[in-house]
Amino acid sequence: MTDDYPLYISWRRITEYLIELCGSYPRNVRFTLCDRITNISLDVLEAIIEAIYAKQKTDILQSANLYMEKLRALMQISVNKKYISVRQYEHITREINEAGKMLGGWKRSCGG
């Protein structure tokens, strides 16, 4: 059933990309910054799944939106520290922003 939701499909793809991207980070930040990036991305994915099945979706979607903001900040740190290229940063930021628009539309349709 989750495959019927474009946001779920999009975010799953983003999560897979971020997991792969973290493999190229320096070893000294893999267990700090990369773990946070991966965990927050997985938190968003879990929140989307919860929202799909929940009757009251607004709070869950708000939480997912907050996680997306945290992820944007971590990606800014990543590009500033040169752990990822500007091109990679632009790509992932575009993807997160597009997912954020989908999430916002879903939230508005729920009355939130």
C-alpha cells in the first residue's frame, strides 16, 4: 500500500541515495554526522509510513517536516566541510525540497 504514495516512493529513493552518499564521507565523521543523516532520513521514512496508516496525520506530518529541516542543515554542514560536492548538495537539496512540497500539500489536504 505504501507504494501508492508518491512521497513514500520519493523519500525511499532519497534515503537510499543518502545511505550510499555517506559511504564516501571521511571515516572520522561516519559514526557521527553520517549516522545522524541516515537516522534522520529513516525517521522521515518512518513518519511517512505512520502517516499513511494514521487517522490523525497532521502531527506526524509536522514531525516529518521538522526532520527534513534538520536534514537540510546537516547537508549544509556536509557541503561546507567538503564531505560532499556542490553538485551532490544541489541534487539532494532539490530532492528534499520536492519531497517537502509533497509533504506540505498532504498536510494542507488534512487541514493542517
